[in-house]
Amino acid sequence: MMNNLLHERVCAVVAETLGTAPADISADSSTQSVAAWSSLAHLRLLSSLEQAFGIRFTMAEMTSMTSVPAIERVLEAHGVDV
Amino acid sequence: MSEGAHLDVGLAVHIAQYYLARRRLNEARAALAPFEDAPPQTLAERRALADALASLASAHTLRRDFDLARDVLATARTLAETPAVLCAGAALAAATQQLDVAIAGWRRALSLEPSNDAAWRDLARAFETMGDASAAAAAYLASARHGTSHANMLAIAERVAALAPASPDTRAAERIRIALLGSSTLDHLRAYLEVACRLDGLVPDIYLGPFGQYAQEILNPQSALYAFEPDVVVLAVHGRTLFPELYDAPFDLSVAERKSAAAAAADGVADLLSQLSSHTAALVLLHTFGVPQYSSLSTLDLHDEFGQTAIFQSINHALAERIRRDFPFVRLVDEDRVFGRIGKRHVTDTRMWYLARIGFTEAALEALSEEYLRYIKALKGRTRKCLVLDLDNTLWGGVVAEIGPHGIAVGHEAPGNAFRAFQEAILSLSKRGVILAINSKNNESDAMQVLQEHPDMVVRPHHFASIRINWNDKVTNLRSIAEELNIGLDSLVFVDDNPAECALVRDRLPEVLTVELPPDPALYRSTLLSLTDFETLTLSDEDRQRGQLYAQRRERQAWEASQAHASEGLGDYLSQLDLIVDIAEADEFALPRVAQLLSKTNQFNVTTRRHTEAAVRAFAAAADATVYAARVRDRFGDHGLVGAAILTHAAPGDLVWEIDSLLLSCRIMGRGVETAMLSVLAADAKAAGALRLRGIIIPTAKNAPARTLYSAHGFTHSGEDAEGQVWELDLRATAIQAPPWLTLSVRDAVVARR
């Protein structure tokens, strides 16, 4: 249950920030698979996620968060409660 | 759920939000259901319920359950048409391809809540889908204007640049070509500058040099930089890339080596500037080298003969000198000041620096683009010339017509000191060449009294080139100010605390920059100082004197007008003036001004005794003296406290009273005010039992106008004393009448009150 909710919110933030349709973002989405997920867009996304979930990532986390599942893992490690 | 009717609405909304966050929409609906048939009584509760239903409808829309969304929205609408309900309706319409309906909905929501930056973005996307690029760009910019997040700013910059690119059709006055060069990733700087320019009505074309290749770009005459033909080149090179040893280990060097390294650093940058200047006529904005936050000598840095602070200051100082001498088109962007405003530790997010060589945070980007705009607007001739100010709750706290000149807040204690600080900032603008004007709905006499006489005011009538204190609407006044000063409406900045007045001016005179002050006067000063509209690229002596020159012009025109009238017939002219002379014993408020008049007045001054303020206060407090203050106003306005006299008498019942001092400000001479004053002095002395009134004339090089005062009013010359001529009036035989053309108002019988 928890994971589904988190997944839904993460996908919404990713879609909104990258300017893509919500349907285009899924558990498979990553910097490799989504054209709009450029390196600059990635930085923008990190800023959006920090704001949306009220947390602050470490540099190591930032470099690891290159896909939707990776983002969810970091958020869960931060104890994000949806 | 009949028990639901007893449920608290706030609790139900809270429960619904809990389920909404977990996407359990049916449970959310159930939590709100009890109130759908029995709507709450209060408007606030109905609005809260409507907002919760709007969130639910939006969740249904996202799941593409449009029928459910429609149903929930219909219920919400019967409760209250809140902005959230309107936005949810618009989102549903957009999702079902009814873009016209969606746009109308967001527009209505934004008319109720213009600060909703998310709704502006939704509206922009709808316009984009419809293919209306310019409306979309405008809506994106409105979102940025209302303070959107960092990520949104970056996205908005991208969208507006794509939707409304600079093109050959762009009007030259709006076009600006900016090249950004530096040693870090400047993409975000480009985004913020793009938006900042557009919010000021400029259409920028921004060139971003290849990462870190600023030197190659500058040195190669064939580079893309020069091909771009920039109007402005920003050179934001971090000193660490030029002289790293002065950051990391300056104290490995001897003092002499540090000095020569600092000189070499400045020379290296100057070499870049001379290359730049020989290949482009652009305005170059060169970042200074900010003093690092920590020195390796730590607290002892300034104790060192040539510590790191001194090193950086000497580099910047040497550069400034070179630029003044050799590079007329280069200006320095002072990093220590610009970043000091936001705090240096907020300039760089170190994670972003290590990850992506991004040197500037959101706060730094805002501060930098604001600073660049100061230069860019000056370069594009967008400098505004005149600052037009409201009075009540703007220059001072409170409404003078309600609480009186003594009740307003301006002074040395809170909150009056905030208004004083604001006035100091206004005056410093005036000294830099900004013309000042007043546009206030007020009783002119009240307001002018404060401006002229309130001891704690910083700005005075002579600082203002144009004054409109009346009951006209502010739009009419602004037009007439622009006309009087012979400048365009687009040269005016209008500052007011009243949102309704600001909205009216913004609507009717969009060319005027209207600045609505924040509710807290503590923020007035910084609001004014953050305006980027008064900059010039150079400052001449004439600029420094402009405020004064305009104010003098106003006074001269008034004087010439009065001379023209005088030649038509003095009596007629004076009686048409509607002069009112108000004479009273000088109170606390008046005494400093009386002392000032005694110290300054040369022409109409019978004795020219320069009593100090302390001496004047002693006269006022003494039982055997009275200090008089005369205020004058006429149909054109209030002249303020312009006359003063000191009457002495040994004891009540003393037979001869003496006029120690009597004077008039030169701007009120020739209107019979002196006769009115003498009439009051004589009447008071007589009422107290005196038999004679004595006056002394002490001739000076300048007081010829005052020397005939006593002879013209029935006094007889009784001799000379050590200082001058002695004149006396027999109070039993002669009464002095105030002139028929003025209205004399005497506050109490001044002496009799004692």
C-alpha cells in the first residue's frame, strides 16, 4: 500500500517537473529511458523532490537517484510518510 | 449516517484530506457526505467543505473518472465558488478537451486569487495547447511574478524562451542580447535572467558560452561570442580559477609575494578586459572577487600585514582603478555587496557545486539577476526619473487628518524610526538625481504642516519638485505631475501603501511603475532600495543636483506668479489670497522652528538677536516673557510657521513691555502679517495692564525691510540706546488693527492666559 502511494506521488512529481504526461512515467522510467530527463532536468527534479517531500538529499543520494525506483528507495530511507 | 450531522466540519475535512493523501477517494467522499445534504451554516465552513470536495474532484479527474469528478464538483459549486472549486472545474474541462471552458475557469479563479502561481501555469499550458503562444508566455510570466519554486522558474524560463523568442520583429527598444561567460555552469543564471528581463518588458536573447571557455572566447576574434554581437557581456569568473593560491594557501607566500600576486591577478583580468573591449562595444559586467568566507588565518586575518581580506580588496580596488581609467564600457558587479544581501553562505549549494559545477543557489540567482537588471535597464534607457510618494502611512505612520500633526509616527522610536529610515533612503535617491513628488489625498494644510514643521521629518517641501495634496483621484494627480515636470508617465514610480489606490493606478496608468508597500513599515526601506529602476551608468554633477533644481524651479514659478499678481494691484491681490494668519504662544512643537527662524532670518528681523534654542525655551518657560509663533496659509497652501516674536515684561502689571524680537520669513513678506502680529502683541500687553509697548530697531546690513516697522504702525521714536533706535507705542491712545485682507485667528488671549 505504502509503496503504491509513494510511487504515485513520485511519478506525479517527475512528470510535472520534466513536463511529460503522467502516463509516460512508470516504474521503468530512468534518465536512460526518458528523453526529457537530461542532466539539467535531473537537478531540477532533485529540487522539486526536496520541496515536495520536505527533505534534503546528500550528494551520494543525488547521484544515485537516476530512476523512479531509485528515487523511491531514497525517499523510503528518509522515512517519507505519504 | 444521520449522526454525521453532528460532526464538526473541520474534522470531516481533515479526515477527507487524510484519505485523499492515500488516494482512498471513496472514504474521502464518505467523510464529507453528511454535509452535502445539510450544508453548514457559516460561510467559512461552506468554503472549507467546497475546497475539500474540489481536491476530491481533482483526484477523480487525474484518474480520468470524469463522471465522478463532475458529480463532486456540482456539489462543491452549490456550497461556494472558491478559487479551488474554479480550478478543479477548469482542470476537469481541460482533461475533457473543453479548453475554452478551462481557460475561463482559471481566469475567474485568478481574478479572485492572483497569487496562485500553479493556476497561472495551468492556464499557460492550456494556452499552449490551443496554440496561443503569446498568451501562454504571459501566463507563465505571471506565475513567475508570484514567486514560484526554483524548479518551476527553470521550467518557465525554458517555456517563455521557446514560446516568444527574440526575433528580428522584436522592437529594438525591447531587445537585449546578453552573453554569459564564466567558470561555472551558468544555465540556471540564464534561466533567471531570461525571466527577470521579461518581467521588466525586455525580450532577451541570451548566449551561453561553452563551459569554462571564457578565455578562449574572449581571445579569439572569430569566436561565437563576438559573432553573437552582444549588447551586454557578463563575466562571472570565479577567482579560484585565476589565482587559486590566493584562496587555498596565501600564507605560503611572503607579504611581498602576496602583493605581487594580487597585482598580477588584477593585471590578468585587465588583460581580458582589454581584449574584450577591442572586439566588442558591449557593456561588460565584471564580477568582483568576493572575499572568501573563511581565511586560513581565521580570526587573525586582519591582524596580518597583508591578510586574505586585504589581498582580495586590493585586487578589486586595482581593477576598479583600471576600469575607471581605461575601460569606459566596463562596470563592476560587487559580489561582496550583492551576496552580502542574501548572506554569503546562501550563495552556493555545495552539493550542486561538487556535482555539477553550479555555483549559485536560487537566492543567489535572484540577487544576481536583480543586480544585472539595474545595469541593463539603464543601458536600455529605462531609467525612471521621478519617485512619487503618498503621505499617510507611507512617509509617516497614521492619518494626519485623524490624529493630527503631533500624533503621526515619524521619529527616533519604533515605529516612527522605520518611517525615518524610509525617508533617509528617499533623500539619498534624490541626491543621486531622482526627482521627488507627492501625490496624497489629504487636507493640504495638515500635510504641509507636518512636512514643514514636524521636527523629525527628513524630507521637507523643498525636496519635492511637484506637490499634489488634494482630494483628486491619484490618476489625475499623476498625470498633472508628469505634465508639470515635463516628463513621460513612464518616468514615474508611484509608491503607496493602499492596495486599492495601487490597483487603480496600475489599471489606468500601466506606464507608471506602481509599488505597493508591504503592510509592515519595517520593510519600506528595503522595498525602495530593491527597485532597479533608478540606475544610471554614469553620474554627473547635474544628476546630483537635479532634485534640488526641480524643487527650486517650483518655488520660482510660484514666486513669479505672485509677482505678476502683485503688479495688477496689491490690495486686490492680497484680498484674493484668502490669507489666514494664526498666532499663538509657541508650543513644544513650534519652539525648534522659532529658534531656527531666529538663527536664519536676515531681512525682516527687527533686532536680529540670534537666540539659541535653549534661550528660546527659557523665554517660553519664563513668567516675564512670551514667545509667539505665527502660521500663515492662503488659497494656494500652507506656508507653515513663518513668523515669530518674543515679548518681555518685568512682571504682570509692568507698565512698559518690550518686543525683544520680531521676525518674518522672507517668503511671507509684503502681506501684512507683521501688522497682524503687532496687533496681537499690543492687545495682549494692554489686556495685561501695560501702558506702553516698546520696540527696538537694530540696523544690520540686511534688515532694511524691517526698519520701518514701528514708524509705520504709530510708534514714536523715543531715542537711541546702545544697540539701536527705541520706539514706543502709547497703548491707551493707539490700537493696531489687523489688515482687512487677512483673517486673524488668535489661539486664546496669549498673555491673559498666564
